[in-house]
Amino acid sequence: MPPIEAGLAEEDPFAPYYFQHEEQKICGELVSSITDCYTADYPSVVDRFFTRYYYIKGGAPYQVLYHSNRICLICLAPTHPAFSEGIASVSYDVGNIDRSQNVVKGKAKKGGMILQADTTLALLTTETGTVYKIPSCIRGKLVEVNNALQTDAKQLQQAPEGAGYFAILLPKIENCDDIKANLLSQQQFEEQLKNVET
Amino acid sequence: MKNQELIDYLASCGVCRVCQLRYLKARGNEYRNMQQTFQRLDVKVEETDIKTPEDESDEQPPKKQRLAICSTCLGLFSDEFQSQLIEAISKSDFANYDSEGIVLAITLPLTLQLRQLSMWLALQRKFGKSTFNDNCAPDVPIKEAVKLILHPIVCSKLGKEYDANGLMINIDVRHSVETEEVAKLTELNRAAFPGKKRIEISRGLLEKQYQPARIKAELFEKYLAIPPAAVEDPLQLQSIDLMGPIVCVAGRYRKLSRELSHTPWVLQGKRIMEESIEEIIVQQVAPHFSDTLDKVTFMSSGREDVDVRCLGKGRPFVLEIMNARRSSLSRQEAHQMELAVDRSGKVSIHNLQVVPREELTHIKTGEEQKRKYYRALCVLNEPVTLDILKRLQISESFIIQQKTPIRVLHRRPLHTRPRSIYSVKTCVSRENRRLLIIDVVSQAGTYIKELVHGEFGRTTPSISSIIGKPIDILALDVVGIDLDWPADVNNAEVEVE
């Protein structure tokens, strides 16, 4: 805590926390401060590593965050009607099988459920009582479900982009081109939104 | 049985003096002064065919009458073979290796093993199984005798010392009767072990199966002579092949570039980046020790991502150099290498030194226990509050659960790993209150980038979950690795005479 002295009432309360770069020489050069790496237009985690794709099922849009290493996060598109209806609960028990029981082993994710694009991944119930069958959106192996959604689905409502993912899927390398071709790109998705509005 | 009787019998079978001592189970330096050893063991031998240490002087009289070739060692322990061997080694690339220690690895014909069995059977016949039983070999095995007899002689002639980890001299020795006797052995094997299909005749097979307990003398004799037959030719040196020792060079490296991978980064056969830490260091250090850079292994105490700098004292590393010609490194030479690596402008090395191989365990073991010190540049969506700053001063350690990050999930198994965070200390940029500089001390193996932003909730708790706000990481530096190895050496300090 900053020492409080008489006559210094306006002392900056952040003063004890200001960063001071320590000088160091490596390769005969002064090492630059880590703060030099700041750029005002720094892209977000999603923008840095993922490409956004969309999939529409039953008139509702879903988002696929496609990582540069082909891992896919399955999410709701921001325009999904569930957001306005209010999200009540999420279940991975889709009737005949409980996807939260998925177990993968090893590098190859052995044992993961094989899903097709329109296979139901999870069930989402809204405050208005509508049940949305969340599709897998792509063909691939189920690696992980988002257990946090089962216990607290409401967080989906305000979750930052990506944090409300339903599941992580790993497509086969040889299917990747097909998968991307069958999804809507960000641009195609936006155009479609415009068409709906007009 | 008296020793004298044994020696007389062996001599009658054409066994040389050295091998006679082997059958007396002579040990260590008893082979050095054979006359004395024979005397001590109460054996009389003709003096003329035993050399005394004085005889070993360089001006030996031009060969006494050539002795017959020993039927058990085929001349392996003869003076002729020794001088032939020394000459062949001297003619090889030997002088280009500076290793103080050497070790001989001799590949011997199988017939030597057959002859040992033959002599064993002969001795049983002559002196009875009570004297030479089935389970205990009657001689000091040739392999061991090579160590006891040949090694010291070769070492002293070459001015080197014996060292199992030193320069390995691979010697391939052949003999003219080998093909013929192995053919007979194949027939014998078929008769001795019928039913077993196609068995490869190998050294292992001989060692395991070919003992008096398993092979009857009568059967053996149908194919091969008991005692072993005399030979006309001596052993032939087929080839000499040198394999230098493994030399380990350790040091610490620091990395200044945020665009430099740890090891060559190749994707689908194409290089993503021109250089790597490994290559920059290996190119400057390894040529001093070896001509073949592809036989060099680079190891370090962990690694950092391509875009992460490594500052502070740097990260311990070691190069394991196979087949090294040189095994030492002077301080000046080390300093020159350090300067050469510095010129890359991306990587710097110091504390460069040759270390004993046993010390590599420092790098390899206890990896999970090591503490790593990081500095992260992080950004908030809005200016930091005093409350957040205070919450990010954590001096008590806590445990996080971290799922395998998505960025490596395609090639690594999915696990949730507990990791200890020992402390967190946070500063703010004076110029931009959205910018935080967070110093983290963590257990090795913690993914720091994911610790900061929480990776969609896959790392919990995270810096983001602790403050309940999104936070992202812009840059990361490793500022310390808690491993006091290798020792500090200041190679720049020139010794003044």
C-alpha cells in the first residue's frame, strides 16, 4: 500500500503498481521491454486462431469455430433465437445416448463418438419451452463436451465468443475441404442475414 | 590333478602359454609376468617360449622360430597378432581422436567358442568330470581374457587408458576355418536339437546351448574334433572401425526472437521457419567435436513457444554428440562459440562446458517439480481497477486444472492436468492502464497463455476467472528456470599467464 503522507493527498493510488522495465543485455543488445509488444488493434483469441463458419438447421444458425489445426468448436451463432427466448438448460442426453459419457484415449482420440453434420449433439431448452436439437454441424469425432453448460446453462447467455461451446470435434484431415465447403463462410452468412431482413 | 599335468596335456594339444594360463584361471596382472605365475602355480615350463617383460623392448631379435598356432585362441594372444593389431589401429583414423580412453570391441569367429567347448570335453575325458564339471567353464573365457591381456597391452602401446565409454575400436577378426566349422556346427545342431526347425546359428545360441550338459561328447565328435584340431593359418584382421565417445556439452541459452522455433519446424515436408534454436547452437558448437552434425541430439530443460522469449539466466540445454573426435573444450574455444551464437542476434548461449554424461539426469528427471518464472503482457477491455490489481497479487500457491490446450489437442491426448501456481504478481503500465504485466511462478508444464485467458473455461481457475473479466495475453517471456545446472563458468574471462 502507498504510504499516506500529509500534503500528498493527491498521490496516485496506482503508484506502487507501475511497471518498471529492468535493463538486460543479450547478444550485445539491450533487451526491449515486454510492453513494446502492445498493439492497439490486437485481435481476439478467436480472431487469432479460428475461422468462423456457420451451419443452419431447422432455421436456426450455429457457429463452427475452426482452429488452424482443424479442431472445431461447435457454438450457437449470435443470431440464434435461443438468445432472445432465454436459455434455460442444456443436456447432452439426446435420448438414446448421453454424449457427456464420451471418453477419448490417446493422441488419436480413440473411442470418441463419430458424429455426422446433422447428428444431434445436445438438447437446448429455452425459457419459453422450446427445445432445440443442437446439430454437430460437421462430420468428425467427439473429443470433449462442455460440462459447465450442464450445470449452468445460463452462462451461455453472456459468455464471450467461444466460451459457450457445446463440444470440441476433430474432423479427419481428408474430410476438411468437404466440411468447409458445406458450411457457410462469415461472408455468406452475413449475406444470408441481409436477404432474410429484406 | 596337478597343475603340471594339466599344462603338459594342454601343451600336447597345441595350446599356447597364454591360454595355458587361462586354463589355470589366472587373473588380472598374472598374465603380465607369465614365468612368475607359472612358478607360483608350481608349473615348470621351458623358458624359451615365454616372454619376460624385458623382452618386450622394441629391438626384439628378428623372430625366433615361428611358433605353432594355438588351437584354442587361434593366435589371438600371440605377439604377432598384437603387433599386427597395433599397426592396423595406428594406420586407421585413430590419430584424429583425442579421447584419453579407449575400449576394444573384438568380433571373433564362432569357431573360438566351438573350440572352447571341444577343449572342455577333452579335459573331462582326460581328467574326469569331477575335476572339470559340466557347469563351470574350465578356462577364463576369451572375452574376459581379451580385457585382461589384450586391453592393457594395446592401451600402453597406444598411450591411452582403458575406458568403457571412451573411443571404441571395433575390430573384426576372421579365420580361414570358420566357414567349414560353422557348416559342421549347423549339421551338429540339427542332430543335437532335432525337431526344432531352422535355428539361426548365432553367438547367443552357442553361449546358451553349447555346453557339456547339453551336448554329448560322442555326438560332438562326429562333427568336430576333440580336442580342437590344429590350424595352419593365424587369425586375420578383417577391419578396424572407430567410434568416438559420446561427448555432452551443456550451457544455458537465451532467446530474443519471437519468431524462432525450438527445433526445426517442418509441416508436410516443408520448413515453416528457416532457422531454429537447435540449429543455431549445433552449427556453432558441434563442428568442434564431430564432422557429422546429424548425430547430435539437442535437449533442454523444457521449451518455449515460437513467439516466447527466454531471458534472465536462460534455459539449461545439452548437446549429446555421438562419435566425437574431440572430447575437450577450452574456455577460449567455448567463448568463441558463445560469441558466434551471439552474432545470430536471436539466440545467446553462455556457461558452455563439457559435462559428464551422468549429469544429463539433471535435465531429464524431476521435470514436473521444476519451477518456471514467466512474465506476461496482458490486456483488459477497460482500464484496470485497484481492486483487480490487488486481487492479482497472490503469494500463496494454488492449483489449477488445465485441459490439453486446443492448439495442441490435434496431436496430444486429452487430459486434465493439475498444475501448481506458486505466485502471481501484477503491475500496470504507467502509459496504458489496460495493460498489465503479470509475473507468474508456476510448476513446469503449465500452459501460461491458457492460464491467462482461461481458454473458453478449459483452464480453471484462470487469471480471467479470478477477476471475472475477459483478459488476453499479448506477449510472454520466460524469465527464469529453477535449475542450477550446468555450473556457472565465465568463458569470457581469459586466463592470464
